[in-house]
Amino acid sequence: MNKHPQAEAKPNWLESISSTCGTIIVVVFIMTFVFKNFFIPSSSMASTLLVGDHVLVDRESWAPPAAWAHVLPYQPIRRGEPIVFYKPVQEANGDDLTMVKRVVGVPGDRIHLSGGVLYVNGQRQTEPYAAMPTAANYDRYRDDFPSIPAQSMPNVTAMWTLELPSHIQGQDLVVPPDSYFVMGDNRTNSLDSRYWGFVPRKNVIGRPLFVYWSIDLPEQDELSPGVGQQVSQWTDEVTHFFQKTRWRRTLHPVR
């Protein structure tokens, strides 16, 4: 009995479509719920992260435990880890700004800076990744935090000016429950918790894992980019992909 080729092709075609759709669903799920792409616009985390780095963020490990949907083992946020989060102070246009900084204080920690050096619970911290101030760029509010009142200091939000004194005990700032104190590794060029306060636990998105692509771009302000700025960035990336890509940073781990 002769077999009809068309009869066999139909189920194979359906299987191919089904397999492709299944793959797309899995990829969309992973990129939506497990990982997130993040672009580094400023030098506030240099030299750990450079302007133009594209990093993959694990948003699952730090998510609140859920018996029905937790994919990776749950881990607490630890002091010294970089995190990606929504800035606790909303931008003037109402947008939520996504940022990356390093956790230097977890709930209950007592922290202060002296000459740009970080002390946690009375212990001087060794931070080889942190940029220290020089005599030329020394700033008492920023580098001796929180010994100097925040009133009238540039870039300090009005809300943080009012809230800051309530968290000071002696020479230390005490981190409240479910909150984190964060700073950029480029300490002299970072608008961070010293200027707008603690990061609530609910604002944390995840941990940057590694740089999957890096391109040499000019620094941008740590503000919500407008449409024009985004289009300019994308155009620059596409136009100068081969000339400006930093191939050595591909798969560079973020620590």
C-alpha cells in the first residue's frame, strides 16, 4: 500500500510549530520572571560596572518565597552585594528609576563614614572596589556621613533631610527593618542613600550576575531617560557595534 507524503508532512509540521511555541513561552517566562536586562548609564559603580555595560539580573533568588512559583533557592540580601532596585524617590515625571548600587548596610547595622572610609558596627570595612576621596574633591557631608546636617546640601531630597535625624544614634546611622543602605562603588560620584535614604525591601529587583555585552558609550545622568535619549543610545549601539564593543567584558561576573 502506497503512503502519502503529504499525510506524513502535516503532523511533522504541527510538531515543529508546537515545539517552537513551547520554546518561545519558556524564554519569555524566564526573561520576564527569572532574569532581567539592565543597562548601566552612569559611572557611579565604576570600576565594578562601566557605562555601557549590559548586565543580566537574577530577579528570582531574592524574591519572597512562594511555594507555587519559586524556581531558584531563596537567598537573603547580604551586606557587600550589588543590587538592582527601584529608586525609593520617584522622578518628577512620575517614572520609577531603576538603579544599581552596593548594599553597605542591612537591617540593624550601625554605619558611618570617616574620611570616605566605611565603618559598620564599629568595624572599619575593607573595600578594594570603592573609590576614596582626595584632598581636591573632599566633601564633608558625603565623606563624613552622617556627621554633617543635610539641610541645604546639594542633591539631598527634602524628605531625606527631614527623615535622616530620626535614624542617627551617636555618630552612626541605624538601618531600620526591611530596608537597606546602598552606595555606589565610585563613592565620590554617586547619588545614593546618602542623598535620598534607604531602599525598602519591596523595591529590590534582583542581583546583577554578569555583563553579557558592553559598549563604550558616553556617560548619562542617573535620571529616567527620555525617548530621544533612548533612541540616541540605540542608534549609537547599532551604528558602532563592532568599533565600540568591549569584547573583554563579555561574560564578566559582577562581584
